[in-house]
Amino acid sequence: MNKVWEENLKNSYDSMVKWRRYLHQHPELSFHEKETSAFIYEKLNSFGIDDIKTNVGGYGIVARIHGSKPGITVALRADFDALPIQEETDVPYKSKVDGVMHACGHDGHTATLLGVAKVLQAHRSELSGDIVLIHQPAEEFPPGGARAMIRDGCLDGVDVIFGTHLWSTVPFGTIGYRKGYFMASADYFKIKIQGRGGHGSAPQLCVDSVAVASQIVNQLQMVVSREVDPVKSAVLTIGKFNSGVAANVIADTAFLEGTVRTFDEDIRSKIKSEMAGIIENVCGAFHAEGTLDYLDGYSAVYNHGKESDVFQKVMDKTFGKDTAVEIAPQMGGEDFSGFLLERPGIFWFTGAGNPEIGASYPHHHPKFNFDERVMIVAGKAFLAMVDKYLCTSETPVLSELVKS
């Protein structure tokens, strides 16, 4: 990659750490990121970027860096919302907001893209094409921020898009990616079982919602094991089961909540249909009423073939062979998938784990942290891809939006 760009990025490292730590101390939940959005705008504006749109799909920001010569438009994305988790780390920059923390690295994503933006704005005369910086809110909470930003035009004129996630369970510096399906679709559901409550000593006069809900939990486990092709992947998890008020009372209602994950749209649809049938039939057999509230969440992340091939070659050249490794598909979800449904591109993990500094806890853990040096690694990967697409004599051919 461009060595001057790399040196400029390294010179911005102290600023990137400062930005990251400020954001870490002042986290905001999905759809409530007003101050975070204002912070990002102020930084982009301070770099001299004058084409900035705010309130895109909520608190989203879209900034455009105009190259001096014609060419394609490359989009880079970072998300910036936090999670409803009480932080349990002992770092000096821990969250100042009770019950809210950056437990997924989005503060690092934002600081990384700001560092990249500063470099690219300073070297815009070298670009044959434009850069679109997408700072996205609300990745953590469906329906997410990507869809709303797309509806508001964040991808207008964009030809290809790239994104990364700092990943604490991957060793520092390793880059993990996968051509094709990389992360699963992520749907959520709530089930209400309406029975007939009464005294625990007289079950014959009641419809026990706990007993009915228990049968539903058991039967739902059969959907994946007996209705899904065993060579394909799917997960159906019940994460919450709430009911009852006292030991001697048969509960009137019971509530279940959970998630469905898969890479296959047909399986996704089949699971939803099978769930509805099981709930209806089990409730019918035990004289209860059941309702299913099913939220179609994020689609699966699909990395396009040509962009994945280019990415591998660029990463080998930038970091050395075998730094970028093709890893197994992940059942976690990411609404970057929405961008990849609209434009070709690739999403990858940048390894941020370092047990020596306690950065080995999984994402969404109250002790989550990452090795901040990873922001330079992720930034270099972004800059290397921009260099390849906007600064070489031959722009890589883009994938068609067809999933093979």
C-alpha cells in the first residue's frame, strides 16, 4: 500500500486512541446516539471534509471525499452504538454511563474510520474516484441502522463497499474473512401462551401455561434436528422463559423469547412456518392460546467473490502471506449484510485479542476490551483497499449482485 498513507495513519494513532477512549467513556444505546453523531461530525469537519450529511437514517452520517480525478466510488463503513451492559473492566477510560458500555468494539470502529478519513482527505488529490464514509448508528438492535441509511440514500453513487469488525477472540493482527456466506441471518421472536390460571392444588380447573410453554420449548428443538437438511446450518435458541408469580399458583400466561440463525433463505422461511404450526398445534392440544411475534432481522452477510479475491491478494501484499486467512462461517449476525445486498463488497474480522492485557473476553461481555493497536491494522486494510481500487492503473472488476 501507499507508504506515505501508512505513515500518516501511524502518526494519527495517539489521536485515534484518544477518540476511542472518549467514545468508550460516553457510550450511547442504539437509536439514541445524538452526542456520538455530533462528535463524529465535528471530527470530520475538522479534517476539512465539507461534503457531510447528518441525520441519515437516524443519527447516521455520510461524508464524501472527492478525488481529483474521475473513477469509481468506494464506501467504507463503521458503526457507533453501544450496548445495555454494566462495564466490569478496571481501565481508566471505563464507561461513565451506568448500565451502558461499548462491549463490541464499535468505539474502535469509529476511531479507525476517523483516522482513515483524515489520511484520505489529506491525500484526496491522489484519488481517481470518491470515498464515501458511512458512520452508522444502531447496528446492535434490529431492525438496525443500515436499512434506514440505505433508504435515505447513503449508497447513492457507491460502486463497492468495505467494512470490518474488530474481533477480540481472533489473535491480534490476524485478518479473518470468508468468500460467500460469512455471518448468519439473525431473526428474533416472542411467544405468548395464554392459559387459565388458578390454585396450584386444582390443576384440573386450569390451563397451565408453564406446562404448555415447556412442551413448545421441547417441540421447537425438533425443527432444526428433524426439519432442516443436516448438511446445512441453522440455530433455534430459546433465551428467555418468563412466567408465574407464586409457588402455589398455576400461571395464567407464559412468555418465551429467542432467536433463529441460518445462511439459507429457504430454511429461514421454513423455520418460521414450522414454529407457527408447532405453537398452534401444541396450544390446541392443551386448550391454550398461543401467539407468535416474529421479527425478520438481519440477512446473512454474503461476501462477493471478486471483492473477496482482490481482498486476499491486497492483504497478502500489505501484511505478508497468510495474515489474511479464510475462516469458518459465523452464526452471529451483522447488519452490514444490508449494504452487501445492494452493492458488491466484503466484510472481514480484524483480530484484536491480546490475553496479556485482558483483551480476550468475547463480545458483549462486561469485561470486553481489545488491543488498541488493532486500529492501525484495520486502518491499513481500509487504506490498502482504497489504494487498490482508486489509485492503480486498472480498477478491479466488480462482482455482479448474484449469490452463487
